[in-house]
Amino acid sequence: MHIFFSGIGGTAIGPLALIAKQAGYEVSGSDKQNSKYIEYLQKKGIKDITIGQSYEDIAVAHNKQAIDWYVYSSAVAMENPDADEFRFVRTMNIKSTKRDELLNQIVKDKNLKMIAVAGTHGKTTTTAMIIWLFKSLGIPISYSVGAKISFGEMGQYIEGSEYFIYEADEFDRNFLAFEPHFSVITGVSWDHHEVFPTRDDYQDAFREFIDSSAHTIVWGEDFDYLSLPERDTISIISTSDPKINNIKLKGLYNRLDGYLAVVCLNKISNKSSDELIGSINSFPGSSRRMEEIASNLYSDYAHTPEKIKGAMSVAKEMADEKGQKLVVVYEPLTNRRQHFMIDEYKDCFSQADKVYWVPSYLAREDPSQRILSPDELIGHLDNPSIASAMEMNDDLKSLVKKHLGDNDFVVCLSGGGGKSLDEWVRDNFS
């Protein structure tokens, strides 16, 4: 079967394409722009990737090898439900679905038990940590994670594995398509406002996800926030558990994510918490989660208030160890999100000595919404004097070089993909 992935450079579609290839399918795809993720997939053997998503582009791919199943990302459908590729597959009567249906098919065909990691923040790190623990125990697994990791692929299928570890994204209600054997909730706060217009809508989706799971691990704060019922299938853990203090990773949020992974593996493998904590303390991290690009220069994916505060806590610990000033370059993710979170910035950067704020990364935007400028967003900080509006240009490059020359700790926060701040810093400094 030939599966064509639209938006193959995305952090959810890309790993699924790898999994499909490893599971024995013929795989190709398209994206609107080239990126380092595309280059990564090509190096992993997915050669037939078209940069461009016109009617003619997909027709050429179909003529080269007939497409049996067209899989698209939610972002592609939301940007233009009548896009050229959609018109082509309708004309050719090609099966067309979002990624969840294909993944469910693979999980069913391969008789896998899904461990789903869901939450507003911490999904990628916790998923990667669970993968790390499985690998440390020598247990074969299949998985999908939304970042490159140094100890495996972004997506992997291993014949004969019992578990499939999945970073279950709530965007476009994707995670509601699954019935996990085990679910891990990393933390819940309202996000993706274009999909969930109210806080209640968002909470209802998580309650439905938990109801569909055979067993769930959840923090006590989220158990209360979601008004969950007490039942045997829900394990409630505490952020004040003294065992968390035995985790030596940098940053409180990393230690909490690590403890979630430890509890998950403790319940599945019956390995002791002490043994698992020993393994989690050697967790090497994942791409764009306080990833070192050059000496004293780091990239992180933080793009919501909770994620920003989590990244800042890690960066502050690392900078304080060497007595360094903490400098942040920040690129907001999507203009539409800024309209909802503008009043929540307040103390997000309170631990920084300096912030450089670049224009928002635009994706899936509402054309009727006014684009909020860096200066306007900076004005909602408790201490706006620490921040300056900048562009990603030679002036910013010179400033970053000066801070590095002064031995400052510089972290770039960006949730975007191709042409984002993350790519800019890699192109200019790695």
C-alpha cells in the first residue's frame, strides 16, 4: 500500500511517516516548505517528498506510483479545506483521512497496546522520557514523539513490540480517536482556542480522553481541575511526593515530567521507583528542549505561559550554576494564540535579565485578526523595560554574539517549524 502524507514535515505527521515505512508501507509526501525535519526524513529513507502542494505536484506523485491512502495533518485542512491536494484526491477517489485513523489501523494490525501521553505542556519531554526508560530496561517498543531524540528515531515500529508510546495531541481533538491501554496526563490548562472556544470545551475533551483510557496517571491538581471522579482506573500522584527530590534533572518541570515517566514504568514493568529514577537521571534530553546549539546558546520549544515558565526555570538553574546573566530571544507561536494569552505573559520572563522579542510565527491564522506587534505584547509584561522588539536579522545576530562573548546564557524560545527562530539560530550559530 502506498501512503501519501501531506504536511510530512510536521512534528506529528513526520514520525508517523517513519512508522508507516518501518511497518512495511510505501511512503511519500509533500510539504509547503523545506525544513530540517524534511531533510531528516529524507536521510531516513523517505526520498519522495515534494516541496509544493499544488494539484499538479500531487498528480505527478500519483502518476509515479498510485496513491492508495492520503493522510493529512489538521493544519493542512484548517488552512484550506478546498486545497489543491484535497480536490485531487476527491477527483481520483483516493482514501483520505487525518493521521489518527492510520495510526489506529497500525496499532490494531500489529496488536499493540497504546501508552498515550497527553496534556497542554510537557507531552514531548514526558513521551521521550518514557521511551528512554523502556530502552534502558531493554524492552522493545514502538513509538511516536514530536521531537528528534539522540537515542532513537522520531518514530519507530519494531516487529514484536508490545507497547506503542504516543504523544497524543489534543489539537483538533486528535487524541479522542484513541482508546489507550494507559494514559499519562502531564498538565492541563486551556489552549488551542480556535478548536476549544471555552475552557469548559477543553476540559470536557480531556475528561472524554480519560474516560476512553483503560488506566490513567494524573497529578492531583489536574484531577481537581478536571473534576474527575474517584475510581480504580485513575492513579492520582502528588507534586509534593518526596521521591521527586531524588530526580536530579535541571528544572522543576523536568523533574515532574521525569516522575510521571517513572510512575508509568513502575506500574507497567514492576521495576522499583529507585531503579527507574536512576535511569531517568541519565536522560539525555530531546531536540528543542533546552538543546545546546553552541556554547551557552540553547533552543527550547516553549510557547505557552506554562511552557515558558518551565523553560525559564531550567535556564535559570543552568545560568545560576555558572553565575551567568540570562538572556532570552522569544518568538511567539501564532498570532491567534497571542490574542488569548496576551494578558498571561505578566511574569513569564521575570527571571530573565534581557528579552529580545521577535514577530510571531504565523500558521493557521484567522485573516480577520489583527497582527499583534512585539511592542504591544511586551507592554503586557510586569516589567516591560527588560524587553526589546527585534527582527531576525543581522542586528539580532550581532546582539546574540555580543552576549555570548560576554559569557551570558542565551536561550531562544520558539514553537514554529520551517523558517522559525529555531532554524534561524541553527543556521547562524550551529
